[in-house]
Amino acid sequence: MTGTADAARPPGRPRSVRADEAIIEAALDLLAEGSTIEAISIEAIAARAGVGKATIYRRWSGKDALLRDALRTLKGNVPQPAGRSVREDLITLVGAVGHTIDPRAERIMPCLVPEVNRSPEHHALYQNIIEPRRAVMREVLQRGVRDGELRADLDIDVTMAMLTGPMLIQRMMRWHPDLDETTLAEKIVDGVLAGIRAGGA
Amino acid sequence: MTGTADAARPPGRPRSVRADEAIIEAALDLLAEGSTIEAISIEAIAARAGVGKATIYRRWSGKDALLRDALRTLKGNVPQPAGRSVREDLITLVGAVGHTIDPRAERIMPCLVPEVNRSPEHHALYQNIIEPRRAVMREVLQRGVRDGELRADLDIDVTMAMLTGPMLIQRMMRWHPDLDETTLAEKIVDGVLAGIRAGGA
């Protein structure tokens, strides 16, 4: 990636946005090429980025912190719902589930599933990446309960799983080939809001 | 596994349930040890099972058919709901989502996620395994619509994703560490049936 060509300076180089970017890019390139979280090393990332290990350690405490930032980069910013209605905000958030802004994500994200099952550290890393997104959805649901729009006895955690799960299995594994992803977020949100019983009971 | 010790007979051995089982076991052992679907070969499975390749080809048309049966073995029989109520049947089916009956499944199933993204053939294999389960859930939902218990305009495919997704992300990745899996199926089904809007509207 760009940023690596001029980065072959000694480790004493001052910390810079440019070096940070080259390091993140190097980590993502290695993951996209098939490195596992377990196997990837600070050494390999430093070599790929053309920086010294010390440059990495000045910015990140270690591999997990660096990978957390790298994987968050793949997903882009946490979406900020407009706050006009619960329905509209949830459609924005569900539409962002499993959505990524970097083509390398298609190779990297599915590979994380076996990894998060491999060790508590990897699972913690995964939680670290998704919790900020869950927090935004939680806030929308809590607001809906406060405003009387949603049931007072709502189980927020289960509801978040109900909103997230269908989109995630579809984006991650194309769970059902016949589902239309362009309308799925809206259908999930309307389904979860209204329920499927006849007569709206 | 058992069944391999006495299987070191020449390839001409008659087809038998015992050989079939040894072949399935060998395939699952290799997958559990980290073989990918792409890398696993009929040769390796035959060697591990102590049978000749011809024995495998008398029973299965090729690797995909054999792996389909092996992976189905991990999941056990397709659950048969009792047919008393839509709610009860859905709880049975959602409770079976991501459920497996073999300890090797914990190592194998998450590893399939990257694989189903790797090629159309792997995705077809995955669909082949899950479609019989979807068919049972579809039938329950269609019965609910026919009986007037569920909305006449129900989007069956989206509803199946709404029921399956939350349990699958939880069982597959422990999506939310705070969710109680023992009550999750019931909560998902009740949530999807009733909706989350205040006043049941």
C-alpha cells in the first residue's frame, strides 16, 4: 500500500500518522493474505510496513491493540443514527451490520469466526470491536423504552440479537440465497417492531 | 476412532455400514484436526479410514457428497416439531439452531464460515446441509399462516432469518457474552411472535 515506500527509515523515526497508516495497512494486508490472528506477529507487520518494531510499540501496547484498530478500520466509523425515530435509527444500524468499507474485509471477516472460538483473547478482541456498535443500538432501544414507544419490559440484549442476527448471517454466509439484502434491514426492523402474529396481538 | 482398527483390508471389501461409518469418522477427524474442505482429499480420507478409494466411490459420488453426509452427521437428525402449536414448534426448531451432537463440531463448524465464502461449490454444500432444516421451519410458519395464527402477508424467508439469526450468531461466536442461551430460543420466538412495540401495535 502507499505509505510503505518512504517508511524504510530507522526505528527512531518520530511517530506520525503516515507510519500509523502504513502499519495498519500492513496488518490488514497480512490478514487478507491468510495470516491468522494467532500467527501474525509484530515482527511481520513491522517488516511489511517498513518500520521498526519500536515504532509499533510507541503507538500500540501490543498485537491485540493493533489488530483491534486494524479491524475497526475495516468496518469504518460506528454509524450515528439521525435520532428522528426508533424505526429509522434501527434501519440505519441494522443496515450497517456486517457492512465493511474495505474490500479486504471479505477475506478477513469470515476468517475471524474460527479465531474467536479459539481463545478467550481472540473472543475479547472480537467483543472489543463490536461492543461500540452494540452500544449505539442499545441507546436507541433504551430511548424507545423511555419514550414509551417500545415495551417497558423489553429485553434489550435479546432484542439487539434479534435485530443483528438475521443481517449478520446473511452478510457473513449468504445464509439464504433468496433473501434480498437491499430491503432486508427494513424488513427485519419492521418485523421485530410489529411481530408476526395475526391481528397485531 | 473405532472402526479403523479392523478396516485395513484390501479395497475389494464389500460395502458395509461399518465401512461407511469408518469413512464418515475419518472425514470428521481430518476436518476436526484442521483440514479445510478445499484441502481434504478422498485419498486422505481413505487412508485414515483404512479403506480403498473404490470403497468410498461405491458409496459416494465424490468429496462433496461424502462431506455433506459427514457434516450432517455432526448436526444429528433434523428436528421434528410436535405440531401442537406454532410457538412450541418454533421453540424446538430455534433451540436446535447451531446445535450439534458431536464434540468435533466445535472445531469444525466455525471453520466452515470462511470456506462457504471461498467458492460457489462450498456454498452449495453448506446450503445442502441447512436447507432440510429450513424446510421444517418453513412448514411450521406456512401452517401458522394457513391456520390464521400468523399474518397472512408474512415474509416467510425473512421470518426464518429472524428466528435463526439471533441463535446462530450466539452459538457460533458467542456474539453477546451476557445472553443466557438456555432461555434464548423461547425469548427469540416470543419476541418475533409479539413484536417489541408498546401496546402490541
